[in-house]
Amino acid sequence: MEGRGYSSEDLTWHTGSWDATDEEKDFFACVSKRLYTNLYEALTAGTPLKVTMEHVRQQIAVIEERHRHSGGGGDNPTIAQ
């Protein structure tokens, strides 16, 4: 359209790939193992938790805000009945 200007930006695209291990192909098992391994190491060796309490607090705040905006009901309004 005449009179309108659009900004442009040259982007450099990078592509790559990797081969997932059999363990990584089962995503739930992979992340569960990592979570519980980290928890075990935190409890037994003092390793820092990868999921911090502050991160959990932020997640809970987002969930509570969603409930506040949706009227606080237990039903999920995004799922058709």
C-alpha cells in the first residue's frame, strides 16, 4: 500500500540436527530421570536444584492468576465439554 513503510531485517538462519539416544526418544522417561537424578543429587550431595523454588513460585503465580481471571472455577474453559 502506498505511504506505508515496513521495516526489514536480514536474519541469518542456522540449521542443524542431532541423533537422539533411545532414552531421549522417550521424552517423559528422559525428563523424569533427569528430574529425579537431580533431586537425589541435591539431597545426597548438595548439588543445586535445576528447578528452583523461585521458579516453582513463579509457575504457581501464573496458575493462580489464570484462575483469578477465569473466575477461579475448577473447570478448564479452554477444553470443550
